Amino acid sequence: MDNISIRQIYQTCLIIRLFEERVVALYPEQKMRTPVHLCLGQEAIAAGVCFHLKLKDYLFTTHRCHGHCIAKGVSLRAMMAEFYGKQTGLCSGKGGSMHLVDPERGIVATSAIVGGGIPLAVGAALSVKLKKEKRVVVVFFGDGAVDEGVFYESLNFAALKKLPILFVCENNFYATNSTQESRQPLDNIFERARIFGIPGFRCDGNDALKVTNLAGRLVAKVRQQKGPMLLECRTYRWKGHVGPDCDSEKGYRPKDEIDAWIRKCPLKKLEKYCLKKRILTIEGIEEIRLKLSKEIDEAVEWAQEGPLPLKADVTQNVTYGD
Amino acid sequence: MPWTKVAVDHATGELSMNAGPGNGRLLTYGAALREAQYQALKRDDRVFLMGEGVDDSGGIFGSTLNLHKDFKGRVFDTPIAENALTGFINGAALTGSRPILVHMRMDFMLLSFDQILNHAAKLCYMSGGRVRVPWVVRTLVGRGWGSAAQHSQSLHAFFMHMPGIKIVMPSSAYDAKGLLLASIADDNPVVFVEHRWLYDLKTDVPKDEYLIPLGKGFVRKSGKDVTVVALSLMVLESLKAADSLKKEGIDIEVIDPRTLHPFDEEIVIESVKKTGRLIIADQGWKSGGAAEIIAGRLCNKIRPYLKSDIGFVTLPDAPTPSSPALEEGFYRNARDIVSCVKETLR
Ligand SMILES: Cc1ncc(C[n+]2csc(CCOP(=O)(O)OP(=O)(O)O)c2C)c(N)n1
Ligand SMILES: [Mg+2]
């Protein structure tokens, strides 16, 4: 991978990190009245996979969607405005943080029903194939979604029709407060694809370069009409399932488990690598950080200043075109 | 299949039905559906058709027969995975296709409620109107021949509760074609409920494509004494009832709303202004069913004109039984409509 690409991936990880940290900082003001599922600690997967996507490629995600949307190029200010419930928000205040949609960037729907986005993505891939378009579809989902029947129904069909789709499971070992262990007999998500003849791979989701390399190979194969692929990325979320707090205080997860994962910070790891290989300098990093923080300042300001939707708009958009 | 035979017996009686403008070209309801899909598939590359058994030798009682040969790759069989299939049409519709999914029985749609109610119904809304979900789910309801509780249910009322879903229930071949073409052209998810016992009914069907607007009811028979709002197969039963009541000097008006959502309130209100009496005949249950929902939305508006209580011809609140003796006590037909009319007039 060339240095420009690595810098770009670093920048994507960093902007997601700073964006989520800003949400953490502002959330207690209680002006963002929408549940936020933060992806702090999981940034490398979004950055590494989306690095290979073009504007017209489709991306489907979940309730934990901020990082994926940012990595796909969605406007920060429109996202922030949506969190603030503004008319100027990505979905005019009708979706909130869990249903980010940006059709121009290939995000046509985001479902917060666990597993719900998986068949949507397969349907999009079917559409692409029937229309003989040159696009690929990537769908992100958690280890919890693998518990749902619709996951298997979707893999079966995607394999049957050899659809252009990459399934990316972000295995953070928890679904809300339930451990993977308490829900699944075997820790083998990537292998489950293989029973449908779908090649399944696993990688360290906190290693941005590993994710980027492997995802690059898989996306390329999907682009070459080689059929669906599945990638399981192992990672960990730093915050509670929902909201800006750490959940060790509530006893949901052991503090030392969280600390151990924070020591495996994907951003730090990449930063260290970049410094060692002289891809970036400390001053360079500080410069990027400042620039991105300013972008976020600007987004927050724009979002806070925007108008609220009108109460009367509540019944608008129930059917398309109204 | 035996119930095919039953259906033939029931649906080809002598009926005087005001089915719409035609040109003397008679087609069955099943053939009209097939023709609509053929024309849509032919004209519009974005349309595709899938479902369990759409390409088999029965072709969903003829309604998809051999379409897979004319439209290779765009008409295909599917795994038995109703919820995922519905997710697939959601995803395909979101990305510029206009899919049609067929369920041989409406009962099976219960497995796809998540993708219909949590997704299709609100994807447009949640996006602030930025995306659309233009699909049609064709779903058959049937009855009789001991089909029992899991192969007979007419579950259209469930969808009336949910904003964002359109519901269509054609009762003639003319409507079957025109409403299906309009449903395919619509930019929203449409649940299209077909009654198996109507499949062999013939009415005039123009050869060219035509659209019947969703939300426009139709007066099947005009009359002055009682308004009967009838859905799907109950339209036919009401027309039979009208024939027999005529002999007793009672003149009922039969209104077919054709779509439950949107619903043509105006046509019913106008009729009740004239008759002062309203009966609603549905092939679903009474409790929380289509008839109660229709009565609920109309009652304040028609109260000044009503000369008697609203009458209901609906199923008793029990699952569908199997034995013919029990089915006799379960299903409603022209006789029940006749007695309800007389009750209303008393
Ligand atoms: C069908 C359904 N069941 C339950 C929930 C409640 N819920 C929201 S997120 C979640 C856990 C999801 O875990 P996972 O898929 O691993 O994603 P993560 O939150 O870890 O990113 C649950 C159970 C839901 N949204 N949808
Ligand atoms: Mg998880």
C-alpha cells in the first residue's frame, strides 16, 4: 500500500474518532435527543473497508452506523444536524442517528432492526446484477445479527444468485450486554459463510492496514463477479451499547477487559506504524487533527444553527412524493 | 388440486357485474393478472417477478404461467424464506428496481412482517422522503376444502394499521389487471390481495395497458335501500344477495372500495346519504378487522344519515376450522348478506 493511501486511511480513522468524541462531549447537553450507538474503538473497519468503495457502490449498515457513513463520505454537518433533530439533517429529522440515509453516496436505507439491513443489501445486489450495473454492495452488521435467521436466508440467496456483495461482520463480542459466548455455541462466524459456498475470512479489526488489505482483495473479487464473500473483523466497542458512557460502571462489562482493548486502540496502532515508517510526522498528525477538529466545529455550529422541522411536517413523507 | 375445482364451481355463476368499460374481450381474473405482469415486464426492464413456484407448471394458478420463458432471469423461483425475500425486494426497490413478489398463501406473509412493517412501510419516511420502495407483493387467499387455520387466512386488516403500506383487493378481471398495473407503477409498497375463488371469473378486459387509480371505489350495482360495502370475494356474494333480494323488492347498492389504503370514503358516504343504511362484508374476522376499521373511520361522517345500526358480515372470532360442517358455520356468503340486509331494514 502506498503512503498516500495509508495517510488517507489514517485520516478516516481519525475523523471518525473525533466525530464520536465530539458526540460524547455534547451529548450531556441533552440537545441531541436521539439514541447514539458509538463506534469508538471500531474505526479501523469502516476506514479499511470503505477505502475500496466508489461513490456509486452501495453500503448498508446498522444502528452503529456513524463510522461507516463518515467513511463513505456523508456530510458531517448533515449528520450532526440529524442528531439535533433539524430540518437540515440528513433525513430532515425523520430518521435520527440510527437511520442515516444518503442516496447520492450509495446509502439508501439504514435499519436498526438487528439483521434487518442484511436482506436489504442482498436485494440491492440482486438489483445491481439484474441491471448489469458495475457496482458492489457492502453490508456491515454485528455479531448479534448472526443470531438472526434472516442472516442465513440472505447468505443462501446471495450464494445461489452469485451476487456482488461483501458481508462484513464487526464482531465486538457483545450484543447489548450479552456476550457472544452466551449466545453462540462456537466462535466461528467467518466459517458459517462456508456452508453456503461463500468464502469466509477473519481478521484483526483493530489493525487498519490488515483490514484494508484483506478487504481490498475481497472487494476486488466481488467486483470481478466472483460472487459473495464474508469478512469477520474482531474488535471491541469502548462505550456502552448506547449513549456516551462507559458501561463498566453499571457492571455490564469488566473494567479490565475494556482497558485491555483500549490498549489495542486501532488509531494508536496505525499512528505508531506511520511514525515508524515516516509516513507521518508528529507535527503532521497534529496538523491533520487540527484541520479535522475545525471541520467538526463547523459541522456542529451549522447543525445547531439550522431550523427545526415544522410540527405539521409529521405526516409528510409517509408515502413517496407527498 | 381439489380446491381449484371448488373455486371453479363458485366463481363462474351467472353474475351481472358492472365490471368496468370493456370491449367484449373476456378474460379470467388469473389470465388478467398474467397479462398485466407480462406487459409490465415487457415494457419496463426494472420490473422482475419472483416467488416460490412462479416458474412451475402450475404457475401460481396460471397467473405467472411460462413468464419465466419469456423473461429469462427476471422471473424466477426462490428459496422458502419469506422474510429475507421481502428484504430483497425492499433492497431492490430502493435501488431502482420494481419487484413483484408472490405468495401462494397470505398466511406465509406473517413470516415477513418485519421486512414489511418495520422496513418497507417506513423506509421512505425515515429518510425524510429521499428514497422510495416501489414493490408489489401479490398474495393469494383461499378457503374451503378443509384448508384449516394456516392455509386460508385473509390478513389484509393487519396492514391497515400501518401507515406507509397500500392495500389492493381486486374483485373482477378488469380490476385485477388495471389495479396490478397501477400497483406496479406506484412508488410505494403495495400488498395486492387476490382471492383464489375469483381466479376463474371472467369479465371484460381491454387488451392494452390501463391503470385504475388506487383509492377509487366503484359502484358494482346501484340501489336505494341499503349500502353494502364489500371486499374481494364478498363483492360477488353481495351481487348474488342483490339478485335474490330483488325478488323480494329490496334494492341494495353494492360498493367495491377496491383498495383499503388509500380508502375511498367519499363513495361510501355519498351512498349512505341516499340509503341511510350500511353493511360491511369482509372475508376477515370482525374484531379489529377491515370491517370494523372502515366502520370506525366512517361512523362520525355518516351518523346524520344512518337510520339503523351498521351491519357486519364477517367471520366469527375463531381460527379457520377444517371439517366441512364447521366451515359451514365459519364462512359467510350471500345468504348471510341477505339476512343482514333484512335485519338492517327491520
Ligand atoms: C430484531 C431486534 N431485536 C433486538 C433489538 C435490540 N438491539 C439493538 S442493538 C442490539 C445488539 C446488536 O448487537 P450486534 O449485532 O452485535 O451489534 P453491536 O451493537 O454490537 O454493534 C439489540 C439486541 C433490535 N434492535 N432488533
Ligand atoms: Mg456486537
